[in-house]
Amino acid sequence: MRHLSTAFALLAFAAGCASAGARTTTAAVPQQAGAPAPAAGQDTAGIGPQYPSTYQRHPNPPVLIRNATIMTAAGQEIQGGSILFKDGRIVSVGTNVQAPSDAVVVDATGKWVTPGVIDTHSHIGVYAAPGTFAESDGNEATRPVTAEVWAEHSFWPQDPQIPLAIAGGVTTIQALPGSANLIGGRSAVLKLVPARSVQAMKFPGAHYGLKMACGENPKRVYGQRGGPSTRMGNMAGYREAFIGAQQYRRKWDKWNKDHQGDPPERNLRNETLAEVLRGNIYVQNHCYRADEMMQMLDLAHEFGFKIRSFHHAVEAYKIADVLAREGTASSIWSDWWGFKEEAMDGIYENGALLQQAGARVVIHSDDASGIQRLNQEAAKAMYHGRRAGIPVTRDQAVRWFTANPAWVLGLDSLVGSLEPGKMADVVIWSADPLSVYARALQVYNDGWLVYDRNDPTHQPKMDFTLGQGEHP
């Protein structure tokens, strides 16, 4: 576990996912070419678009970054390389790239370039700073299954933690509900750009995720409130929810096929779960113990859906071969465990052992501070593996915070690596990004210079922080 040194840090940790500090309480923009399939919940139940993305790419002149060490996250590390992007898309990557006459040329001699950082597990926006009760909007802890709630309806675009994440090179996040519940609701996949509404941040066409949670958190939150109070109660709760969703899906599928009579009555909870069964919403499962991950894989087999990623997954190394075979990713920390019983059996080599087994490794944050240095977290996991004799490559380590999380979100055809045709989500680092000394100097999101460490006019600020001085 990270050594959190202040009471505020402990409060922020408790409000998020790891310990589930629950509190009771127009027309769509045309998709860009190569965008993923329409987001879940759009038309499969004959309902039409719900809260569509209004994201628009910010205009920016073409950019040529040259003389850099480019870590493509696609198998190459190019010394003295250049990358050209225009109209939000990467045009060319290599050692002999020509710039158009209207391009902004950035000399990156001695600098490093990677794809934009992607965090599959964030609570910024739903547990916004300054961390008071008023901003505690991540857990709808009123009943164990709340598949009907959507994280975007809690997300505060003015969260002052957003610019700090951008300054850490982050270009895309999955904002998740917390882990108080068996099924906590839908995620929001967002482009990390300043915006007035969450809809203006939503990644066009991105699949929703469904937040589920195993183990201690639902037991603790609901054990004295009607249950579940045991792990077997947790499993019964998941099964009951998906049995209801199966029936709901069959009714809607029949009506969509023949349109006979009135359509079935809508049920927001079952609407979300039916989309999971259809494969349109990706399951993002908070789960620490290896035995419980195996149980959840059995649950997925019973109801015919896939678990896209286990989150936290402290014991994933114990079933690395199974996860590789199932095609289920592990969104993990490098060295954060021991803060509750189910998180006791962590090891430093978790990520490296998963990589060695052929499983997909993702470094995630679950923390508003950790999201600012996911590159360092990946570096720690890489070096822990190497010290244990596991030959993790630099390219693999960079993929842990770029290409692999892009896959978890279903966006790997668009982002996560520096290849022609992909979105120009690009970070220039002051040093090797797998070094503790590296800082993001420039961050481009969809080709737009959203952050420049040396230019205050390209350092986004939120209303909350105006008048409080410059960001570090």
C-alpha cells in the first residue's frame, strides 16, 4: 500500500474503490472514421440515443516532433525519431519524416515520446476535490445492485484533479462508480480535456463499462443492512440480477424482432445488464483474491458474458495462465496491497508474472495522486520483475499504461500506440518515461496541445482553482 501521509489522503482513499467508503445517499456527433461500434444502450432495445457524446476535436495546426526517442507501444523504440500528426491523426512515424509547410516543428532532442497515458480505473470527477461529503458521488450505496446508475451523471468536469492528471500525461480515463455494491453501475470513458459538460468529454462511440465488486466491500456495506453478509451471498446476488436481465433481454429481443403489441416496460437496471449479456457493455470487476476471480469467471460462463478486466487483482499472479486463456486483463497496482485482509497476499512481481504467462497487464491508479505518475508505477513493476529474473521489455512496460488499457476500453484501434491513422494522443517527456525524473513537457489530445509545462496559456485550470496560483 502507498504510504499515505495525511488525513486528507486517507479520506480520499476511503472514498474511492479500494476500500469503498460508501455514503448512503440532442443529436449525436458523427463518429470519426475508424471509431468503435456505437456505445452500448443506444438502439438494441429500440430506445434511441441516451446522453450521446458531444465531444468535438479542438483545432490545432499540424505538428512535427523530431529528434526524439519514440516509444511507439507497437514494438519499436526509435532513436532520433520523428512523428507527424495532422487533423487529430498520426500521419507518419520514423526517422525520415517530412513536415508540411504549415506544421509546428518541435525539436525534442534529448526528449522522449510515448502515446497518451490511459487509466482504466479512475474516480476523479465522481470523488472530486476537495473531498468533502458534497463531492462524494461515487457509490450509490442504497442497495447491493445499482446497475441503473451511470458515473457520468455524477461526474464534475470542474474537478481540480483533472488538470493534474493531464499534467501527468493522461489523455483518456475510465471514470468508475465505487465498489460498495455488487454491481455499482456504468462507467464513463472520457477524453481528458477541459469541458463544460461530461458529454463534451465522452469518447465518441466508446463502450460503457459495468463496475462489479467482489469480496469484502459489499459484505461490509450491506452485512447489517439486509445483506449480502457473506461471499456466497455476494454470488447469489450477482446470479439473481443476471437471471432478471436474461428474462428482460428475451422480452426485448422478441419485441424488436416482431414489434407485436406494446413494447416491454423499461427497467433501467435490467437495461444495463441486458447490454452486458449482449456484449455491448464491458465488465470491469473489482476483485482481489484468485479464488474469487475464478468464481467470477464461472459466473461469466454461466450467463454467457466476458469479464474484460479484473481490477486491483492483487492475487492475479496465482491464476496468470487462466487469465491468459480467458483473455481477461488485469488492471493492477505496482506495489499497493496489505490495507485489508483480501489484499494481503500481494507481491511485487505480480505484473511481470502475468506478462510472462501471456496475460494482458494494465497499470491503473484508483487514486487521484497515482494517476499523475502511472509511467513511474509501470517502471516499478518492470524493475521488480527484472530483479526476479523475468525479462520484461521496455516496450511491454510502456504498453501497460498505453496500448493494454486501450484494449480494456475497446479503443485499441484508435489510441494506445503511435501508428499512422490513430488519434494523435501524444506525450513528450523530459526524460526516459520509465525514470522517476521524467515529467510530461507537452501533452497532445487528439492532436490538440492541451498541456505545455513551459507555457501557462496551455495549462488548463478549473474555476475552483482560479486565484490560487499556478499549478506546479
